[in-house]
Amino acid sequence: MASQPSQQYAFRAQKAFGLVGGTPNYDSIDGLLAPEVPARTFHYSSDGRLFAYAIPTGVRIFQAEGAQLVQDLQLPNVADISFSPRGTYLSIWERPQKLEEGAQHKNLRVFSVSTGEELIAFSQKSQDGWELQYTISESHAIRLVGQEIQVFRPAEWSKGVVDKLKVEGATSITLSPGLNPSVAVFLAEKKGQPASVKIYSLTSLAAAPTCQKTFFKAQRSQIKWNTLGTQVLILTQTDVDQANKSYYGETGGLYLLSAAGNFDCRVTLDKEGPVHDFGWSPNSKEFGVIYGFMPAKTMLFDQRARTLHDFGTAFCNFIAFNPQGRLLAIAGFGNLAGKVDIYDRRTLTKVTTIDASNTSHCEWSPDGRFLLTATLSPRLRVDNGIKIWHCTGPLVHVQLTDELYQASWRPAPIDAVPPFPQNIPQAPAPSSSVLEHVAVAKPTPTKPPGTYRPPGARGLEASSVYKRDDDTPSGQSTPNGRYSRSPAPGRFQNGRKHVPGAPTSPSPVRQPGGDQDKRGRKRKGGKDKEGPKKDGAAAAEGNARPSVIDIPANGNLDAEAAAAAGSTSVPPTPGGETGLDPIAKKVRNLSKKLKAIEELKEKQNKGERLETTQLKKIDTEAEIRKELAGLGISS
């Protein structure tokens, strides 16, 4: 086995940039020449040997292991970079510019990593799909120009195009990995013509396609080859959903094709809705699919699209095998909660669940033991940072970085990392950053949320109908024994400005006569004819008596308070408005409750759905009738 490269990840932020070593210490790698200004992007080579980043003045290439500078290319206006599979060549893409005298700006340029020499240049207006696609051995490179596939030999860039194929209607191409590379060409539907995918052998482009498939509802596609390059999954989509069920367009279908042309089929998905994600296992013999309206369904299929396992439904939209194919991560990111379920592929049992909320990027480490999740800007501008989890669930490293734009593991060939053990390994001790993160983590509220009350009802006791026990008598529905409505905000009540939500004191209860009669006489605008006949003693007694009696919240007076009230109150004026007898009041209130219960029962009989509080109110009917019977009233 080749020498094992150290575990490493890179990050790029507005005010920070660096390489960080892996387990157990996660120390920053010294010696890296950090950019003086914010970098625009960075990339590792596929074999993990090289690392490069782009800044407004050029591109710098380093040895990833020791951060030793290899090349410093002075190339202004670089927007993106890409390595060839073995790190021999570096491609850069510049933003197109208008040159004098109508000259064409060749903004896609290829350089030799070892010498820094420019080998070839092309014109490429769009940044989408700008990269050259290389075979795994770097023997060939291809690109799509208009509707023509052009083939180059990187060892002989100076010879230019060595082979080409024009495919009418071609919109994208995807080169397969493996030793016998093939090219999948997608043709979008146009003017009523169905879409199609054609697969050609790279070594014989002029021959007929080895496999082709036509289908409708396909304006764009996602094409994913398996690791061996023998089979390909194709997901077709439209830009507009005619049924208006999805803002992101409609999924046409998921198709499985063989590069040799001996097998093709549509993958059967038994739940309505879009395909959220799909991916091949590294063994090239099975793939997983997440599909259907939320909660989505996750299924595992074999290389003939036969069902292997149903993981059930959950709120998820991301699926990824670890590089060894032993573990499977199923997660829900974006507008979902960020739960990550990790399954053991051998036993198909869940290993753990990780809470990685607000994740924008998720990636397995090359050794398959760790999962990197990152919250990136501008997707989210708060809580930006990187978290590394062990495959058994524990958090082992945290790096919080403001305005974090990019983060990724350093790649490594599968034969350059230790094999995944038979038993899932134990988690290492967490780094010091985890302990610091836990110490400053936001405290979670322990008090459960209470029942919502509108502002006008806050500070008042709940109606006794909904909180009464079976063995207690019925009480009044408001603290002062009568209906009390909260005043409008800003109005004055009892001489004080009413504030919504503030506790309110019981409303004062005035005695019959007295001030009420005086106010009535003032409204009439005349004097009482009997007013002069009153003697001074009576007037003094009327002025001295209290006009307000404080009543407890339960609506009852104790004996002493009742006696005091009786000794100071004036008998009601004959012929004036008198209050109801207490028994009559109670009968009236109970009758109102019975009437309300009857109305609720009628609604229930009509099939209307009642609230829990309404059902509880119906359950009190027998008790109310019992109270009425005790008062001598038959109901």
C-alpha cells in the first residue's frame, strides 16, 4: 500500500484561509502562503497531492502535504480553476472580455503544473460546464463546443483536435470513469421532439452509439456514472411543472442504462413527487434514491433496478455512501431540520443520528470514518463554521469562522488510506475546540412553551369550566363574577392607562342607587324635586358611605366583610332597580351554560369537529343539571 497521506481539510472565508490537519489535534498547517486578499476559490487535485487557490492577481499551486509553493502564476481575472485527475495539468477560466479589433478572448487556458507553461487556450463564454473532462489516465480530454464533441490528447496539446463528433441538439456531455471510457450525450426536447441520451465509446466516436434512450418531460438532466463506468443513472427534469405541484419543475423520470447497450430501464418509484437525490455505491453494484413529496422515501436498488431495502419515509433530501461503501448517510438539509441518519450497509441498521442543523455542505472523509458539515455564506450568514463528526455520532471538532465560503476534505486514493475495519471503530477523544464550543453554546430553554393567550386575556384567570375538577362546584367564569372585557389599548380603566398583557385588578362593583342615580339625574339636566327635602344628616351619611366594595377573585365575601358591608350600605330606594337574588343569579348562569352545551351538541351531531375545550364543556352537563336540581330547578 502507498504511503498514507495525512488527513486534512481546507477552508476559505472572507477574512481567513488555511489548511487544517486531521485527528486528533486539528492543528493549522504552518508554512502555507496565505492570500493577501480574499481568495476566489480553491481546489485539491483528485489524488490529493496538490492544492491551489485563485486570487485576483493569479493562481498559486502548493504541495498539499507540506504546503510548499510549487508555482505562482500571474494571471489576472481568474474566476475558477480545475486540476486534471493526476494533477499534471491545471485549467483556469477567466471572465470573458471584449478585445480590440474583434479578436476572440481565449479565457479557458491550460497550464503545466510542473513548469507553469501555457499549453493551449480556448474561448468559453459560459462558466457552466467549462471544465475539460479527462479520462482517468489523462490519455484523452474532451469538451463540447456548440453541438460538436472535440477530443484532445493532453500529451500532444499542440496537435489540437484529434477526433470530433457532431451530435444535433446536444446540450451536455459526461465522460465516464474506468478503463474503457464512454461519453453520455444528452439532447433536450425541442419543438415537440422527445429528449434522448446517446452513449458513445470514446475510442470509436464515429461508430453508432452503443446505447440510446428517448423520453419526454426532459429539458435538463443529471447524469451520474458508477465508479467502473459500466452503468449510468439519468434523472430528467422540466423547468415548469404543468400540474403546479412544484416550484422547481417536474421530474420526468429516473433511468438506468448500460454503457454496453445490453440493459436499460426506468427505475420504478412508488411514491408521487420529485427525486431529491440519488447516488451510486463505490462498489458500482447498487445505488440509493430519495424521492416523493415530504416526508420522502429512501430506497436501495441493485444494478438491475431491483429493490434491495426500504429505509422508510423521513424528511430528507441528501444521500451519500462513504468511500468504502460500508456506511450510508441519509440527511435533510436546506429548508429541512438537518438530521443525519447513518446506516451500516452490511446490517442495514441505523448506527446513529446526528443533529447538524443549518448545514450547507456535507462530505465524507477519505477514510470513511468522519463526516464534515459546514454552514456556508451566503446561504446562511450566521453561525458559519465547520463541524466534524465521527461516524458513530460524537462531535470531534468545531471551527467557527465568520463569512465562510468554502470547505472540503483533502482527497485520497482508496488504496492510500487504511481499510475500514470489520467492526465500526470507536470515536476518538474530541478536540479542545469541542469543549470550548460546549462552554459557550447557547443555553436551550428548559421551560416548555405555555398555552397561547391573546393580549386581552393575559393576566386573567382561565374560565373555571375548563379547569374544574369533578368534585368541585361550578364557579364564576371571571374573577369578579361578571363578564369583563379588556379595554382597547391606550384607554383608561380605573384611572389608569390600560396596557395589553398587563395584569388587571378586579373591576369595582357599585351598589344600586347612589352614584348611579346622580349620574342619571345629571344626564336629564334637571334637579330632583325631592332633593331639598333631604336633611343634612342624610346627605352626610350618603357622602360618607363607601361606593365601592372590594370583592375577592373567587366572588365570595367572608362573614365579617359581609357584616361590614351591610352596616355601611344604604337600603335600596323603594321602586329603584334592585339586584337579583344570589340564587337567581346562579340559576341564570347555569342556564346559560346549559344552553351553550346544547348548541355544542347540535354542532357535534352535524359532524362538525369540536375543540378539546368544547368537549370538556359538554362533559360538565351532568354536573350542571345536578346543581340546578339542588337549587330546586328542574331542567
